[in-house]
Amino acid sequence: MELKDFPEDLQPYLIPTPSGEMVYRCLECGAEYGIDQLLYTCPRCQGLFLLEDKAADRLRQHPGSFWQRLFNYRKMLNVPAVKGIFLYHELIAPVIPPEDIIFLGEGHTPQVAANSRLQDEVGMAFGYKNDGQNPSASFKDRGMAAALSYLNYLIRTRNLEGVLAICASTGDTSAAAALYAAYLGNKLASAVLLPHGKVTPQQLSQPLGSGARVFEIPGVFDDCMRVVEALSERYHVALLNSKNSWRIRGQESYAYEIAQWYDFHLPNKVIVVPIGNAGNITAVLEGLLRFHDLGIIDTLPRVLGVQSHHADPVFRYYQEQNPTQRIFVPVTVKASVAQAAMIGRPVSMPRVIRRVEEYLRRAGEGSFAVVQVTEQEIMDSMLLANRNGHIACTQGGESLAGLRAARREGLVRRDEEAVLDATAHALKFSSFQQMYFDNSFPPEFEVVPKPEYQNHPQLLTPQANLASASPSSPAEQQAFTQDLVAQLAAILGLKSKG
Ligand SMILES: *Cc1c(COP(=O)(O)O)cnc(C)c1O
Ligand SMILES: [Zn+2]
């Protein structure tokens, strides 16, 4: 729709103009730093940052209903800069001019309700939000769109040259980083660090295909993270892990979209998110709080985090009921099918702790919880979901397993409605599905396939080996076809048309 056709009062606001005064705010000592430098931790105390807009009060000059209308109408605007996560430009990164925004098709992923059979099985209404339908097939694109748009802006305005973007990854961060960096062409080079043998072949193919320098090291993600952290302390690199607070801002869009899907009414809603490095759960909480601050939503939904029993430091932290007794202890991870969340020392833990405090204060007891599920439950739930028309990855399976655990434990009621994060596309994790089908899980996974979820291709062999007769005569082709038709009809028990 053309600008002139929009309501007049909204016209001046539809195409965002740079505004705001963003700074890095240290969560530990409160120090603030300008965003004209690449910073990831506080130089004074090593604390983690969140981005703060010091001029955020200007946003309060409009009522919540204004923002609702603006975001609804903006959807009809055919301007690439606001087609993705920057539909919410004022809340995500208002300092970035639209001309620097990179849009590769991220965000506005579909929310797909579970069919009645699946809802009955789980005992409540729910659906998936398919973040696997982002360009690199995971939610990480949301954060990368923000981080790389900011870098693009910085490179242009400060005439930077030879910037190297680097990240450690369980697979999806590197796929997203490499994709967005590739789009920036020779403005930016990218390198990714992966735990050898701990990302799927599909995930490995992504940064390779995008032309990133790909390095593998022995160990797990936590080891990779330590290396890039040390590297970024000593050398000039742009760190693209979720320590980078621009990524958290971008990922807030996930919560905004859910709110908008429900026309900004979120009573009785439950948002279920698998937790790995805890960046995503931070972003979901931050996003909901920000919408709430501005009166865009008046009810905060329940938020449920999910962790596997093989990588559950956040679950363990919240197991202690007395907040003053809680101490964070990293865990040594074990093999997990939710490999993208197989993290024992979540970088964003200090952010989570603070945001959860604020969330509970505003939304009340029980508005946030972390549940723990087994590897078995993750695989079974993923297959159950996908056999009912979803495209959940193993982490998406973890979301469903978490919802079922929460139902069992009475943490959610039957009359609530859950939105499960399918954080990546099923295809990225098909190797775990294959292990399930072949019953070839190494014992440390502790997964025993259920026959009703297993599936295999069945090779049909024509009686005479007609298939290899090529080029075949019309008579041979007909015999080949007839033979296979007869075999299929017998196997499938088809009734003849007579
Ligand atoms: C990164 C990732 C997670 C974990 O998200 P965090 O922000 O690290 O907690 C879960 N699922 C998938 C598919 C991921 O790529
Ligand atoms: Zn500090």
C-alpha cells in the first residue's frame, strides 16, 4: 500500500527515522558505554551488557494503542527495511537508519495451531511458531539481522575496513552469521568456530556454503565460546555470539510477533522456549517487558523455559525455591539431541536472573518457570509433533516435551494456550531422526526408539530386473510399471476399482 493511502495521523511515523540514544549498560556495575565502539563486556568489571535507549521516554508520549495501530498498519507497507524484525524499529534499534538495515526475509514466521488430535494428547490448546522458517532456518536470523544491520551502519559511518565477524556456535549461530555476513559482501569477512562432530552435517554445510572461514575444535560449545571470548578480548573482531547485545534486541521480535498475532491480548497465554545459551529466553522476557512498559500489552503471559536433563544448569538454578539461596553452577554437558541447546555455562545467565526477577515482580508468582525433560521425551515429542503436520527440530521437540512436563506437574492449566518455539527447521536435525529410525543412538543419549514412531523407506524390486534395461522398450516399461503397481496394491491393501 502506498503511503498516501494510510491513515493521515500515522503517515509521518510509518517509515522510521533514526531516533533514540542507545548505550551499552553494564548489568553488574551500571556503567554505560557508547555504541560507537564494538563492546561485549564491561571493560571495568567484565559484566554483561544490555542495550538501553536513554531517550525511551519519548516512546511513552504515545499510548499503547498508537503503537498497536502503527505496527498493524506497517505490515501493509512494502518497504524492505520494515518487512522483517524492524517492523518494530523504535523498540529494537531506533538509532539504525533504514538505509543500513539488512533484510533477508527474517521474522514474521507462521504460528500453526496443533490439530485436535495432538491438542487432546497434550491436554490443552497449543501451537508452534515456526522459527525454522527463517532464511537460515533458525531463530538466530532475528538476532543477526539486528547485529549485522548495526555493523553495516557502523562500517558506513566510521569508514571501517577489514572487519572480521566471528562467533562460536552449536551450528545455527554460525549459519545465520555467515549468511548475513555473505550478504554484506566485501564489507565484512566472517569466521566461525564449531565443536568438531557436534553440529549436524546440514548445519556445517551452511557457513561453508556462505563462504565463511570455518574452524572446528575438539570439545563442546562451551570450549569454543571460551576461545572466541579470549580472542575478542585481545584482538579487533566483531563478536556475533549472544554476548553481543544487538542480537538480544533483534530476538525480542519473536515476542512482539506473538503479541501482535493475538491482537495484543495475552491473558492465559504460555510461551515455551528451549534454553541453551539463554539468549533467546532473555530476549523473550525483555521483549514482553518492553511491550508491557509501553502499554502495548497489558497482560504478561506465562513464560516456560525447557532444558534437557543432559544440559540443565538453568533448570537447576531455579530448582532452589528460595531466591536468596540460589547459586549458579555451570554443568558439564552430556550428549543431547537438542544439540543447539547443549550448553553447560550459558553466557546470558546474568541477564536471565535479572529479567526473571523483574518479570515475577510484575506478572506474579508462577509467571516464569523452567522445566526439565529427558532426551527420550525430546525425541518422542518431536516425532509426535511432526507426525501431526509440524516441522519441529529436536529443540522444537524439547518445547513440546516441556509443555507436557508442565502439564503433568500442574504448572500450566488446561484452559491456557501455549505457543511453542520451533527454534529451527526439522531438516537441520534429520540426523537425529535417522538415529531414532535406525536405533543407532550411542548409549550416552539414553534414547530407545518407540516402534510406532520409527519409519523406513521400503525398496521395491521388480521381479525381472527391468529397471536396469535402459533404454528400455515400451513393452519393458509397461511390464516394469505393471509389476510395481501390483506390488504397491498388495502392500497398501488397495481395493480394485473392479
Ligand atoms: C541457539 C538455539 C537454541 C538455544 O537458544 P539460546 O538463545 O542459546 O538459549 C535452541 N534451539 C535452536 C535451534 C538454536 O539454534
Ligand atoms: Zn561493569
